[in-house]
Amino acid sequence: MRRARVWSRPAVFVAVLALYGVTWGFRTLPASVRVQPPAATYHWYKGNTHTHTLNSDGDSTPDDVVRWYREHGYRFLVLSDHNFVTSVDGLNALHGADEQFLVIKGEEVSDRLEDKPVHINGLDVSGKVDPQRGRTIVDVTQRNIDAIRKAGGVPHVNHPNYEWAISGDDLQRLERVKLFEVYNGHHKVNNLGGGGVPGMEEVWDRLLSNGRVMYGVADDDAHVFKQPGNPDVPGPGRAWVVVRAERLAPRSIVDALERGDFYASTGVELTDYQVTDKTITIAIKEQPSSKYRVQFIGAKGRLLKEATSSPATYAFTGDEKYVRAKILESNGRVAWTQPVIR
């Protein structure tokens, strides 16, 4: 039976303490029990993996963009201009004092097949990746994924429903990629699907049900920082990830994303998230004006359990293919945890 991020009880204890910023060390455990290095310290970092500057089609300088995210409580940011890699050394020197904020190199490798856009983010790439072209959507997408890998980066597939370019069947056929955008904050990317085309959550469940393990990222795809509050432009602060990593460093962050050690959100914040071999437990940082539902979802998108109190716990029955959670807030905000593979 295959599992993802199923931690031993000591490791879960460490994860919970880390969630609150507490460090903890424990003695070396037998190899059969130990699931993380002895005395490892993990923390949760809020960040955004997809945003733009004047270096492509954004309206603000890299410095202004980084300042916005730093001043709004984020801990890391990937600058992902179209077919351009922005230098981050100076930005980190200016904004990253005492490891309080991190800017990670990135690029949105932007390609096309006829009238269909194919955009793949490269996280922490070593240098610029040129669009690779190809004969089919899968071919174009795969070539760009592989080029990002060759440049040392971690790929994630951006807004598959943008201009209805990348179908669920296309995603199913891809290799060497684990991340895709289950939610993109741009107002024209069709997150919910339509006209017979499934939304990204439905696609996610189809992929997982077919044995294709992928992790859902939420991000801004922000371009416009000079029109705050305008819903008809792609602005910042609409979606993010909260990553569990050992430290605030590029490889630590992107490796955690690739192993699915994060949750995605459009505004819901968790105070606790535990996975053991028997249960998933989720606690919410509740707002007084809101009510919440926690849905535990399994194969083919089936609702396994719904809870209206926090913390919410799901006990594995042993016959699930996977379990993921969706947390819904009464004013429309959402969070998604990554699938636990059974």
C-alpha cells in the first residue's frame, strides 16, 4: 500500500510544533520508524509561485512586486515572468534580511500550439529556458517540462483551462511533473470549467482516481499592482500556498512543493494539519464572521465525510485510493490539502 506524507507519531508532533514556530529535536529513531532526519526543524511558510513584473507583461518593477508580498505577510515569492528570468540576488539583499523573506528565481515558459497557449512555470531554474515547440499539446508541454528539469527547476503546469488549452487527458499523459494549478487567481482562466469542460478540481480527482499523483497549487498569476481592489484585472493576494519546509531557502521550498508538503488557499488559514497512519486531522484559524465545512474527498471525487466543527478528523477505512481535504468558508474562501495516497 502506497502512502504520501504519512508520518510517525513523533514526526507528527514535530510538525505540529513547527506549525506554531516551535523547534524541537528528538533522539535518533530506528530506521524503520524514522521518517525525517533526527532533530530536524520544520516551519510553515506562506508564499506565491506565479507573478509578473515589468520584465514581461506586469505593470510594476520587481522591487515593487516583492515589496507588496513582503508587506502583506508572505515569506517567499517566485518571480515568473514570461520567457524571462529576473535576477534575485539584489532583491534578496534588499528584502531578505535575517531570512525573513525569500525571492526565488523563476520563469513562466510560454509556448503555443496554433491558437492554444501552453505555459509551464519553472521554479528555481538555473537560467532562461526557451520555449521548446512541438507537434501536439502533450508534446509541447512535455518538452517544456523536460527543459525546465534540465535547467535544474521544478515545473508546474499553469492554468490548464486558459483558452481551453490543456485537457485532463493531456495532463494524464505527462511525465516528470507533479504540480499543477488547481486554482489560479487570474480572472480569465476558467478554474471552474464550463460548457462541458470540467473544472480543475474535477480534473484533479480524475487524475488521482486513475493513479496519476499530482499536487494542487493555488497562486495569483498577478500582473496588475496599481489597481488595488479591481476584480477585472489579475491582481495580487488572491491565492497562495503554505509550505512545510526545513528552512527558508530555494531548494528547501521547491522540494517541499514537489513532495506535496503544503496546502493551497484562497483565504482559509489552518492552525494544525496532521496525518498519521490512521487519521487526518485539520484545525482552522476561524474568523468570527464565518462558518466552515471540511470535506474529506476520495476516489472519483466522492465525499467521504463532511464536518462543520474544528478540528475535523477523518479515520481511514482502509479501502480509499486517496483522501484529500477541502475546507470551505461561508464567504467563498477555500483551502485544499494534498492527497494522502492509500
